[in-house]
Amino acid sequence: MKTTTIPDKKATTQNDFLPLQGTDYVEFYVGNAKQAAHYYMSAFGFQALAYSGPETGEKNKVSYAVRQNKLTFVLTTALRADHEIAHHANKHGDGVKMLALRVDDAESAWKETTKRGAKSYMVPQHLKDDNGEVVMSGIHTYGETIHLFIERKNYGGAFIPGYRAWSNPHFQPADTGLLYVDHCVGNVGWNQMDLWVKFYEEVMGFKNILSFDDKDISTEYSALMSKVMSNGNGFVKFPINEPAEGKKKSQVEEYLEFYDGEGVQHVAIATNNIVKTVMELRNRGVEFLKVPATYYDSLPQRIGKIDEDLAPLQELGILVDRDEEGYLLQVFSKAVQDRPTLFFEIIQRKGAKSFGKGNFKALFEALEREQEARGNL
């Protein structure tokens, strides 16, 4: 494993041509936004936030924004079969389309990235309503994934102009402790990882802070390679995966086949109490991958002392790994739609800044059992 130390945050910010404040929201293109919004509210504990559709002047699509703490999801569906969103959902199934990043200056973000080679998706737009102004721009990345740049320093509304407040007084599920996006992982095709690493380095000013090869992430049957890209202050991290040669089909190959192209594999969401969060999610119907019980036999020797009791971790399938700065706890959901594509990671960091290298083998084996059950291994 190769590790590159992130430069000093203050020094980096001064020289950063694309200063990012974090993830503003994640937008999904889905087959039925109303039902998808209900799923994320009932299963994951989001609250209704805002709505856009025919009633707000948008004639061809509808969007529901839901929020939990600093985590905002937008679920969007086309209203007509010939709309590009309908084509996207038909080709890929439900999946992430927009990774919206908070910036202080959306015009500067667009200019700096496009002059470095990014393909423009949206020239800077000034959206206004009675609550002020949001400036939005965007660029293309891997597959059909888009990075939007969102500037909302002059806006006092709940979400974005063009949306109206949306709530249901009879359906207000309690949150589950989900806080914000920790990182977001993209799957790219054969021999494409280094191309997109170069894109993030040259176009967006990111650094490659960790690299994993097929020796780090492999089982008897399959393997992948991954590089973790981080912006200067570490607020935005994008691991990039590509397949590696193995005896059988890897999880990345299965994703690329069923998503019909490159795209976001999973969104990792932070929590401060992973046991409580995962128990709540499981009670609401979210299904998680299970690793063999033997994983926990040597955990105390491998990880050392941790604050949590081992029994609930084992019952919930929560994995633990340690690096030089602390440890982390993580668990992975099963795919949240019928296609074996998008899933979620729940992560709690106790000082660790890594990504669970010690858990890769156990995680891969759990994923392979799911693949084998589908007949795709």
C-alpha cells in the first residue's frame, strides 16, 4: 500500500484553486422519485425538505429533496418517456447522477476546472427567489456522473430556488444518526483508473492519498484496484476502483455490466454511533452484508483495544480496522435496488483516516457470496 501524506491544511487552502467545503447533496435519477423518497425517509430516517415539479413550473421532471443532519439526497424522475432522465434510468437503473460540491465561488470553480480540461455540463447559472441567490455550475466526470458546484453563501432558503418547501405532518420518521458523506466511490472500466486519477489531480487539484492493488483487495476468485483521491482540506474524498484479473467476475465487473457503464458504486455515510445507527436501519428493513463469524475470532488480537463491545458488532456484521491514527468501524448494505449496483457504507471513525484495508478480504468474500447467489460470480 502506498500512502501519500496530505499537505498542511492551511497551506493547501491558500494554494487551492478549487477549495471545497464538502458535499452539498447527492442526486439520484430513479424510476419513481415519490416512492424512492418514501424509502429513504422510512428506511434511512430522512426528513422531507423540498419539492420541484409541475406545481413549481418544472413540466418534465419531479424532484424530492430529503435531509438528515448535513446529509441531503435528491430523488429525481422524468415525467415523459423521451426525457434524458428516463433514458438514464432505463439504461442504468436507479443510481447517482449528481455529486454536488459546496463551494464559495461556483463561477471560479467552473472556470478553473474547464480551463484545465473538464468538459462543461452547466455554465454558471444564477438562481434566485425571495430567499436570495444560489449559483450553480457543473462538469462531467466518469461515465455519466456529474460534479455540480453549489454556491449558497447568499441564500437563506432551505434548498435551491425552483423548489418549494415539502413536508408531510403525518409522516415524520425519526433520524437514524446519519451525519454527512464521508466519501463516495466510483467504479470505472478496465485500465481507466489512472486516467481518472489524473483527471482529479490535474482538473480538480486532488491528491492520491492511498493506493490499493490487486494484492491488497483480492480473494481466491476476484480482485480490484483502487486509488483514493482527496481534495486539499480532506473534506471531499473519491476512491476510484477498476477491475483486476481474477479467476471469476469481480464485484466491479458485475457493477459495470448491470449499470451498463461507469458510475458511483457506493456512498459512505458517517455516524457517531454505528451500533445504534445500524440497529435502527436494520429494524427499518435495510439489509447488510454478513461476514463469516470467524472474522471476529481474531479481531481483538488484530485490532487491539476498542471502546465497543464485540458482541453487538458481531451480531450486526460491523467490521473494524486500525491505522496509525486510530480505528474505524464500517458496515456495507446490500444493493438498495434490484440491479446489483449502488449500495451504502455506514462508517464511524475513531481517529482513523484510512478506508478499512484490513477488512477488504472479508468484505470481498461477503460480496462474492451475494454474487454467487445471483449466478454472477
